[in-house]
Amino acid sequence: MAAPYTGQAFPPLKNDLLLRAAAGEKTERVPVWAMRQAGRYLPEFHEVRSKHDFFEVCQTPELACEITLQPIRRLDLDAAIIFSDILVIPQAVGMKVEMVPGKGPTFDDPLKTPDDMKNLKKDVNVYETLNYVFEAITLTRHKLEGKVPLIGFSGAPWTLMAYMIEGGGSNTFSKAKKWLYVHPEESHQLLQLLTDIIVQYLVGQVQAGAQILQLFESHAGCLGPGNFSKFALPCIKQISKRVKEELSVRGTKPVPMIIFAKDAHFALEELGESGYEVVALDWTVKPKHARRLAPNVTLQGNLDPCALYASEEEISKMTKEMLKNFGTQKYIANLGHGMYPDHNPDHLAAFINSVHRHSEQMNQGL
Ligand SMILES: Cc1c2[nH]c(c1CCC(=O)O)Cc1[nH]c(c(CCC(=O)O)c1C)Cc1[nH]c(c(CCC(=O)O)c1C)Cc1[nH]c(c(C)c1CCC(=O)O)C2
């Protein structure tokens, strides 16, 4: 079934720094955004959440749009990211997930053995089940009025599989990793099922109005090089290739794609050749090391989120150092992971303003 949104007109884009940096084109200023920029560190987010359940917000386009716009109103960000969660895909295949206060995402009935896979919906119609995300994207594109580009996203297959087996967060991911050693065939089947859905989901997001996509492989690091190459990377590559092909077939111009494989420092070379225009880095990677290993892509990252606890003056110094190490071109400034609930919004503002000020000065040779 074709997406109903193709070809609609949106307000013209006024700030295309992010899209130019992703395409490797020259920028006069380094674009900056922050993972989890829409969220619990903002009082206006709590205001909405005090009246609505987390997934109710995700499923209500007007509320998801409102929360997406909150950081854009307050801060000089160069991108918006649609408010949603990676766990909407496990929900779409029929699993029950709730956001339990103080605990995080919790699955009712996680996958225990490969036999449980028979309970998953195999032929999910993404355009029906996840239509609420597409509607939120379309509405947000209009409400942004072209101020900044809108980022769409999905969890990557391994990270989603890990949640579906663990039933929530974990320190070791040993239940999910056990599948890779004991049930490798069935693991591949589950990963392929997720890959097929993610491809449709990302294509649908672009048709709905997303201007760039990020794939979150948040639990890459617990795999190590061997299992990452065997189980995670092939799906990551399949996704970039198929999303671009499917968009072309539908007559929609492919958009740039960002891969964020957290803690996968061992795979930087492969990630740089995996079909994504941008490789996002966590804070444990040295910028120059990443430039050497992935010379053909734009890099994104990678200030330690905890650096935002420092004084505004310190944040400015650390940001300048980061910019010096990455250089100002083929670069998107961001944190190395998401915002924390106890971050001070003014300190995020200090980070954003430092990126802008220092990178403009560097580009003018000052
Ligand atoms: C692993 C993961 C999840 N969700 C996501 C990831 C990948 C990124 C990462 O590695 O952090 C992705 C995500 N989740 C959320 C966004 C929104 C867009 C953004 O501002 O970046 C995005 C891109 C909102 C959210 N997702 C969640 C909240 C807070 C929930 C609340 O309001 O109670 C928000 C704003 C809940 C969530 N959702 C998830 C967890 C582990 C939690 C609870 C713990 C936490 O908040 O860090 C799963």
C-alpha cells in the first residue's frame, strides 16, 4: 500500500545547515542538535506528561508535535527530532510495552524462547499501525514553518531485539545475547523481521515529511566486534540500502541517513562504509581517530552528556576543544548520547551557542 502523504508541499526550509553538513557540503557554521532534546529536562515537557501517559503522547499527533517544538522555541537548535520512541516497533508487532515511572520501558510478556516468536505479527501494515507517527511528522513539518529540518528515526534491529527479550533495560543484556549463541538461526529470523518493518517505517517517515533519518543502535557496545559484524551490521547496511532504493522506486528523493551505534568504536571503519552519510559517535571516541577510520562520511557528536553539568564557561571551553578536534566541515555537533532529566536547559543553550560562536569564528580564520 502506498503512503498517502507523497508529494505534499511544506513551507520552504530556512535553515539547511544540517542537511548541507550531512551531504558533505560547505557550511558557514556547524549545525547542532541534541539527542533527547525533547524530554524530561524541560519543565514544559513535564507539564504535558503530568496530564498524559508517555505512549499516549507518542500516539497523539498534536501532543507529539507540541513536544517536538518545545526545545525549538526555547533554544537556537539547527534541527528538530520527532517525539516518539524506538519501542513503537515492538508494540506494532503486538507486544505490550509501558513506561513505568522510575523504571523506564517495561514489557508485559518478553520473548523467552524462539517459540514465542510465533505470537509476533508477521505482516504488519506499517502505514496503518504506525500511522500516528506519520501524522505527527506531517503536522510537525507544517508547524515548524521551515525553521529547521525535521529528523525521523527508528531503533536498529539488534537494539529492538534486545528490549524484546530483556523486557526492559539491562546491565549485561545476557538474556538477549544468549539467543545469539544458543539460537543463532532464530536470532537472524527475528532481526530480519524487524529489518523489514524498519525499512517500511523509515520510508513512510520520509514520505510523511522527515528530511533526514537517524538509526539508533543504542546497545551495539555489549556485542563486541564478532557478534556486531555477524548480527547487527548486516541489518544496518540492509536498512540504508533498501530505504534509499524504495524511496527511489516511489519517486521520492532519498534523504541523508545517520547511524548511531553507541560504544561500537571497534566498528568505525565498517560503519563509515555502511551506506550512511553520517556516523554519530559517543563520547569515548577521539574525533581524530574517527576521522582516520571513517574519512568519507560526516561525523556527529560527541560531547559527554555529563559535561553539561559543568559551568557554562567550562562548557564553552570543552566545546571549542571538540570543534578544533573535529574541524568545522563535514561535522554536526551533538552530545555523545541523550540529555538527562536533571540537565539544566541553560547549559544546553550554552553548548549550542558555543558551537555557533566558535565555529563561525574558526571559519573566519579568527
Ligand atoms: C534506547 C532508546 C529508547 N528510546 C530511544 C532510544 C534510543 C536513544 C538512546 O539510546 O537513548 C529513542 C528516543 N526516545 C525519545 C526520543 C525523542 C526524540 C528526542 O528528543 O531525541 C528518542 C529519539 C523520547 C523519550 N523516551 C523516553 C522518555 C522519558 C519518558 C518519560 O517521559 O517518562 C523520552 C522523553 C523513555 C525511554 N525510552 C527508552 C528508554 C530506555 C527510556 C527510559 C529511560 C530514559 O528516559 O532515558 C528506549
